[in-house]
Amino acid sequence: MASINFRLTSTQTALALVLPESLHPEVNSLRSIYDKSYTKWEPHINILYPFVEPTALHEAVASLRDCLRNNEHDDGLKINIDQVGVFKHRKNATIFLKPGPDSEESLHRLRSRFVSALGCKETEGTYDGTYRPHLSIGQSSLTADSIAKLVEKTQKLVNMSWNQSTLVVLRRSMSGKMEEVDRLQLSENEDSPDEKQSSTYQGWRPCFVFDLQTGWNETLNTPAQDLNHQKESFKVSISTYNVMAEPNGPSFMSRLPLIIDAISTTPASQESVRVLCLQEINDESLPLLLSHPVIRALYPYSSHSDTSLLPSDRNLVTLASNPFSCFTVPFPERHKSSLVIVFTERPLLVANVHLTSALTNEAVVAKKSQMEVLTEFLVRVQDKIKSNIFIAGDFNLTTSSYTIEAALSQGIITKVTEESIKSVIDPNFWEDIFDHVENLVEDGGQELYEGEEGATFDRLSNPLAPYTEATIGHRPQRYDRVLYKKFDGINPQNLRNFGMPTAEGQCGSDHYGVCATFCIEESGSSPQNATATSIAVKELRSGNISIIEDTTNVESLLEPYLPTSEDEKRREDSITALRQIFNFKDDVGQFVFAPMGSQCLGTYLNDSDIDILVIGSTTPQKFFEFAEMRLHAKEEGNEVSGIRSSISSLVPIIKFALRGIEFDLQYCQAPALVERYHALEPTPDLLSFVFDPSVLSTVQSIAPLRSLNSYRDSAYLVRSIRDLSSYRTAHRFLSLYLKRRALYSAKFGYLGGVHLSLMLNHVVKLIEHKSANTNIAPASIVRTFFAYYAEFDWAKRMVSDPFTTTKSPRSVREPVFIQAIHTPTIRPNVAASCTRLSAHTFTTEFSLASDILSKGDWDWCLRAKDAVVLDFMDTFKAFVRISVDIWDADEVGGMVVRNMIGALESKVPRLMVGLGRNKGVEARVWPAKFREKIQEDVDDPTSFKGYYLIGISAKEDDPDQKKIVSGKIITVVREFEREVRRLRELESGHIWVDMDLVPKKKLIEMNLVLDERDWGTTVVKPAVEEGTNEGSVTETYSQERLNASSYTPLRQNTHSTSLRPAQDIISRIRWDPKLSAEEFVIGYEDRFVGVKEIELGKWKSEQTDEEFIPMHRIVWVRKVGDDEEIVWDRRKKIDLLFGSGFGRGKA
């Protein structure tokens, strides 16, 4: 206990956990842009802030040091960053990184000890009484898009971890910066290597190398530790290219072929080292570039991987032919920095820059400052490693004398600024290769002013340059340059532009690229290549699959589920009928109908629906309005039924049944493609047509290309799988297996048809690559599939097409990654809803299937669902039970009911994520509703009750630990329950959702069965009995307040049915907006005085409440007031709300 009274009220001091220096560059790449406190604080997690007054700081630190003498953190603190969080304030939001549960608990314990040592309360020094350890990354506006954008970038920092051995005592200086004044040692151990790096090498990180099997991986060479090399003569080409990230310009995807053609001309074969400095790289362009085979062949080393964090909308990326380490040099201006690389094998330093744009007094000062900062850094590094220095990039430095004079005459710049332009690049230190090679740079034959020769940004010749707004004229500028340090023995050889207009006048970017070639003349012994082995490209492992031979006749097992010839004809006729429905003379134009999924692949079963991509000329909004109108027009003849649309969803879709077959309709707006398709004679094969480069070039926008690629994925599989017949048979068997084993539901975080198609494609092509046999039996494919994915490392590996090299960016929060084939796409990872628990379930189930099939029991895979339900129930000892009650369904309509259920089900993966964060917890959700078997005789089309079940098990033998885990599970469930009840779709008041954790015994007593009802389509108006007025029968409790005469149940029973439990009655009264809990009391059995009553609003249903009374002791629920009446009675089996039991009582 402290000897003096400390108060945690001062913002002038802090006790914080400051991140190791090695983690600063990546964290600060975001903080420097988004965090207003970036210049005041190092990356940190506060332990005590506010802390004590500065005058009491010395005594407080002494008390804390005494507290640490009996230190429980002998090895320091293990900090793991687990997730991204958001604090919402009145005017903005703070996005932060949150420690994982174990780290957070350690920090809480440490803070508690410190607070106690200072004699303070736990709540002191906190915002609302709760300590929330976090690492602030930045602030955003309160708009959902702004928050989501920064959260997405911050997400790439998740999974950082380190050992912390010290805490830092900070005090605010006169400038406002929090400066270190002392340290507290948490551990007697030496600091980790990350924290002991010398200042020369801190922040250097290894590059990435491309691997044909696993994509871009971080090299294993030690970053920037062995930089001293003896020189030898060698040639180097250094290219720079600003690839344009103008939001109003053409998409990067549409420009990619031109950009690749330009880049492919940059290197020469005799050069020992090739470097490509790129500017204005963003989240769209990075994965597209790094997935291209030309880039991978010419530049197999990169400063970034295809999933790397890109802090801003315009970023620097450097590629090279040789391994290197890299460092980010921050500039004071937001979004500005330099990316410096140093080669592992060559004495070469190359800085990639993109200086501040514009010709203003302030901008020129900023450019000059940035060059000074960079030059100072490069000189400091060169003194240590004796390397040659180059700078390449977009300097944004105006060169046209005409433009400079115009800015001066218009008062945009001063005479001082005019002179400063000449010294932004220090002529005493740097050489510009442009000044030392002649007649090698194209000028396009234009009449030029001074400074416009060799222009790389030219609005007169480049059709993309005008997309950037011109503030002063339209004269050409030589923005892009390659500089080298004077007097270092560097001999410039060649300079040329690339990315110039094609014969058709097209350009890939608004800038032209610059490629400079040099010869490093100094000689010396060859450097030792200590890391050659570690950075070598790994051997292709596509054949790493064990093929299991099996000749079982799978086709005979599938026979009952395959479509008959009549089914096939009905499907063809339905598609023809759909074309006729849409063949309507209107201003919507012509359409192309592209069957997708199982219809395209030929893997459908007799009950499969048909997915169609409609390609047209009109806008999506107009198409869906037209489609709904035409479909509704066919409802009268019962040709079309069940029309329901989800236009505002991620993938706009219309669902309906046509001639008894379910259809899912999507849309793609591609007018040029449609026009060309219908103009060709004969009609082209659509499977080949969509792969014609000239056709794809007509689809300019990202949105339609994403929709089109969904079809192209299916078409690609049909075109590329060698033995399509065996693939189809295996696919059908596996599809049935997934459905029977309750693993076929993407909505619940499991698999769907797209997932299976891509997973099976991956396995089949690995088999084809390894096996000499051109025809593999379907049984062999199935068994190989199970064995392969039973051992699959879902967390580290991706399921992708083995013979395409495109890799989509993967977030660390994606435990399962099944990659779509073509990009851009709506869902690069089609398994984005899968969780860690999903991956565990896949491994468990596929391993079980593999074992059983090895014994020849193929029928096991296709067992009835009831048998699988028993397996599910037997596997777990406890379950999360999600109870769902819906009433007055006829009033709200089937669509609202479907929306309510859909909203609830779509959130279930989030609950699974929460459960999966608890170490040792295993859980599996059953992707369908259950109902009590005794309810099967209740035929009430306006009232539904069902349950979702999640099996739970925890690997804990210690009783105390089991209680802790159980408590954590309940906390997750309660938080999810609160989240669900706030859903907009559940605001109608006609639904009640309740969640609890129950033992298996309780579920067995409930006698649950699968609920086969479709709650959204079985909603009908109650039947009107003959001889009665419609109003008198349908009147139940629809008045504003329930009164005695309106307790007419929906069905008056002349015989007894199962009585609804008291919990349902209480939930109904609490959540039905027509009822008021204040008007009801509960009668319950008291063990001493008989039946006692309590106000319903005061009833406690949680076992943790002191006033808790078990539900089974409730006798009745009574309405009080002028129209007093018992609305539910357990003994008499009366239920006036739902009509269960005897309804109003015995007749």
C-alpha cells in the first residue's frame, strides 16, 4: 500500500507499454496517416493514463518498482494482438488494435497490482470505470465507409505478438510530446532481439519471394544485418513507373494489359540486377500485378506480398530480380514516405519516392524537406554498408519553364519558390541520368519549351493525363526521374521511356515510365552469398497428394438422386420458358442467359435449383424492376410462384419457382458484350466466348466484371478439367454427403456448391498432375478428397486452382480460404463466412469419412439426417440453445418472417467466432431449426416456435477451469443475444429470441426433431369457418390493448395439445408491442404459503439473480385491472395467447 495519497488524474504523465522498435514501421505506416497523436506518442498500450501529477511521479514510480520485486512476470509479458476494435465518440471514431484474451487478462492483473500499490481504486483513471487496453491506430469520421476502410487496413496488423520486458514512464514535454523519463523492468531476462536491434538496422524488414505453390512468402534472410559487401563490376537497370490511382479514371483492371506490356520492356538480359519502383499502388492494383506471370518472372522479389498492408490510397512498392531488405523512411507530411531497399548480394541502395504534388510555395518547401530527410538517411546508411545510392520515382517537380513562369505571373508562387525549385534536388550531391545520356528519350516531335524534353507526364500526348486536374496550363513535365550519387564510380549507360502511346493511342497510365541502365565499375572479390539457400524458390509441390485407388461403383449409390430424362427435359423447358418471359419488346434490350453453378458444371441432382446470370445492356436497377414485373405477370397462371428478391444484398438476386423448379437470377450489365454476342453468326459457344480477350476488354467497369467472373469460374472448370465425367460423379456424391452430414450451408459458416466445386477442382487437378492415368474412378476421387482435406492446414494454406497463379489477398481473420478463380470478383474468398470452428469441423468430419470409407461402408455417407442428428447429439455434452418464437405471422407476412429468420441465421457465424476465441472450446452449429416433437400435432400457420443448437465441448479436466470456460461461453452467448435483439429486422415485435446454455439431458427431455417447415412460405390467413363473419374469427389480440374479450386463441381446441411453457408466455408479453408487462402478474408456488403473485416485470429468470425462481413453479399468468383474467394456467392447461393446451379451457 502506498504511503502517500496518489490520484490518477493527470494527463501529463503515463505508464505505458511501448512496442518494440521492430514493430514501429508497420504500425506507424497507418498511425502517421490516421492518428492525430502520432507525433506525440510512440506506438503504445497505456497501463496507467491518466497517471499521477508530475510532482508525485518519482514517489509513484518507486512504489511501482517495489510492487514489481515479487514479480509474477518472470519472463515478461507475452502480448498478442487479437482483433480490431472501434471506439465511437461524439464527432469521430477511434480504430484500435486489441490484445487477445490472455494478453488482456495479464494486463488487467498487472494494472490491478499497480493501482493497489498506489492506494487507488480500480475504477480510477478510467473513462467509465473499466480498463480497456488498446493500441490506437487512428481516427476516422463516423460514417460506416470511413470506419470500414480504416478497420480493413488495421486488420492486416492483427496477429502481431512480442515479449515485453519493460514498461516506460512518460512525461509530457513543453511541445506536448510524451517523452520517456524512466523504465520499469518486468523481467530480469535480457530484452528480446527485436528490442535490442542497433539503431542502424532497426526497422529493416525482409522482402517477399514468389513461390509457385504458396505464392508470395517472406524471405528467411536476416533483414539488413549482413549489408557489408565487397564490390564487383555489375550492371543494374532501375525503372520507375507511376501506375495511376486516379478514382475518376479508367479502372486498373482495364489498363492492366497495357501496364504489363510496358513493364515487360524494362529490363535487358545482360543486367545483373533489375529494379522496378512503382508508385500509386493500392489494394486493387497490388494483387493484380503480383499475380501476373510476367511480373513474377522478371521480378520475383517484392517489398510487399499480395496481402500486405497498404496504409493509403497511393503507396510505394519496389520489385527486383534479386533478394533485398527494405525500410520505410517517413516524411512529416501525411501519406508521404520513401521506400528504401538494400540488396543482400549487391552493394546497392535504391530509394523509391513519390514527393508531394502541386506547384505552390508550400508544396515546393515540402518537396525540398522530403529530399533532405531522405538524403540524410541514405548517407547515414551508406557510411555503414558502403553501397551505391540511387533514387527513382515520381518527384512531382515542375520542369516546364512555361508552367513555372505562368505560376509566377499569376502569383501562385514567389520568386523565392522559383529559385527553390532548382535546389529541391541538391546538384552538389545528386546526378540525374537524363543530363548524362543524349537522344535516348522520346519527345514525340512536339514543339517544346525548356524543361519539357523527355516529359513523363504529358496531357498533350497521353489520353489518361487529363484525368488529373491541371491547375496551371497543360504543358508536359518530366516528373519521373532516376538519380544517383555523384563520385561513386557509377557509369550511366542508357535511358528510355516506356509505356508510351500504342499505335491506337492507348496508354496504361497517365505517366510514362523511365528505365535507366548503369554499370558499377568498381571491382572486388565476389560477396559470399550466405543466404542463397534460404531465399531460393521452393520446389513446386503440386504433386504432393496421395491418390487412393478405389473402384467402388459410386454411380449406383447416386441413382435415386439423379435427374431422370423427364427431369432433364423439364429443366431445359424451364430455361426456355424463362427466355420467353424475358423476350419482351421493351427498352431493356436483349439478354444473354448464362447458366452457372451446378447447371453449367452438369453436377445437379433431381432437386437442385438453377442459377442463371442474365447479361444485358440496361442498368441493374431497371433490370430487376423489369424482371419482377414480368415474373409477377406469370403468377396468375401458376407458371411462376414464390417470387422474392434481395436487391440490396452484396449479390443482388431474384429467387422464384418456374414450372416447379427453383431459380436464382443474377445480373451483369455489359452492353458491348451482349451486342457482339447477338451479332455473331452462328451463335458462339458462351463457354469460350467469355474468355476472348477482345470480348473482355469491352467490360470496362469493375462491378459487371465481378458478376461476369462468377460465370467464368464455372466455365473455366468445364473447360479445364480433363475427366469431367468422373468429376461430376464425385461432385454429386460429395454434395449429397455434405447435405446429409449437415455441412452444406454457407450461411452458417459451412460449405455450399461453389465451395465444393473449387475444393474438388483443386484435388482433381492435383491427381491429374501426378497420375499418368487419364481416367480416375469417381470413388478414388472421393476418397482422395476426404484424405487430402482431413490433413489440410486450413489456417496456413489456401484452396485454389493449382494451374492458375493468381493469389487473392488473405486476411488473418479468414480461417478458411477457398479462392475464386477470376478477379475481380464479388467474393475473392468464397469461404469468408467460415470460422476457426468450421475448419475444425471439416477436419474432424472428413477424417471420419476417410476412415469409414477405408472400411468400405459407402452407405454411411448418405445416411438419413435423423441418424446424423443422433450423432450430433451424442458428440456434445452441452449445447447453446437459441429459442425463436414468432407470432401473428399472418399480420406481418411471409416476407417479413423470412427476413427475420434470415437476419438471425446470418449472424450465427459471428457467435461461432466469439466461441472460437476461447482456448480449448470446440463447437458445431446444426444449420437448421429443431422443434419439439409434441408440437407436430399443432397446426397453427401463424405461430412458430423452433430452436437452433450449437454443440459445445471444452478440453478442460480441472473443475475450476471448467467453470471459468463455462462463464466465458455464457458471456459470449449473452453478448450475441443482445446484438441479435438489436437487429433492425427484429424490431417488428412479432419475434422473440432467447439463448441459454443447457446440458444434453435437457435437450433429450425436450424430444427435439428437425423442423421441416418453411416458416416464410407456410404463413397463411386463418381459415374462416362457414357461417361466421370473417372479422370475428380472425380477431385475436389485434386491438391496441389486450382486453378480456380478445383472448380468443388462433385455434380453439376441443381436445388437449401440448401446453406452451411459461417462458413463452412471459416472452410474448414482454416483446409483443400490443401487450404491456405492467398489466400482468405471475402466480408461483411458494413452499410455505402456497401460490404467491409477483409483477411480471419484476420476474427474474437468471439463475444468478438472488430472486430467481425456477420456471416449473409458475402456476398461472394473470391480467390485472378492470378486465382481469387468467391468460395461462399450467394446472388447467389454459393458454389464451397461443391457443395451446385447451385454448380457452374445456368446452
